[in-house]
Amino acid sequence: MTLTLKPHEYSRDPDTGAIRLTSVRPYVRLSRRVTDKEHQEGIESAALIFIQGGSFYTADGEQTEESDLPEWAKEEMKKLTPRARREAGLEPKPDASSGSDRVHSARSGPRNLVKSADN
């Protein structure tokens, strides 16, 4: 699959005309501050990695292997919560019968997808 930065896909219901969410492809964006040297050389893309569907992509949308990721990206991945890792396809989803993964609604507030010092 290719990287898409539009994680929600909608379609129109042919009977009612209502717009419905038909698929969700969440992604995680890892970034770091660009060094002065990288900026001068025009390689800002070296500071950006996307993870979607268990695959890794550079800022240019090119797929890459996890083993080829820069060290800073591997360190940033360690900070991801288990939920963020699941949504990016890095871990299997829990068994639905376990009830351990509640459905998120907009009313429940924002989600923290990166571990903080408090977690």
C-alpha cells in the first residue's frame, strides 16, 4: 500500500445521500528538528518519517524498511503508546472479546498518543 495523509475515506450512501465514513487508515508522524547543515543542503526530509499500516515511509512517500530508519526515528518509536503503535499497524489489535480497547469518541476528549514522563 502507499502512504495516504488523508486517513478518513468517505462515500455517499446511494439510498439516503448521507455521507458515511467507509474506512480509516491512521498514521503516525515522527519528526525531529532539522539541523542547520540539513537546512542549507535542502534535505529537511531527513527529519520526517511516517508509519501507516505497519509500513514506514520517508517524507517523500517512499516506503522504507524499519532496519533502514535513522536512529532518531527508532528512539521516537519507543515513546509511542501501545494504542498509537496498534493504530499505526505496528502491533496486532487486541481480541475484541477482551474489551481492553474501548472505542474512542469525539466527546471523550483528545488522546495522548505519546508517552509522557507522567505515564
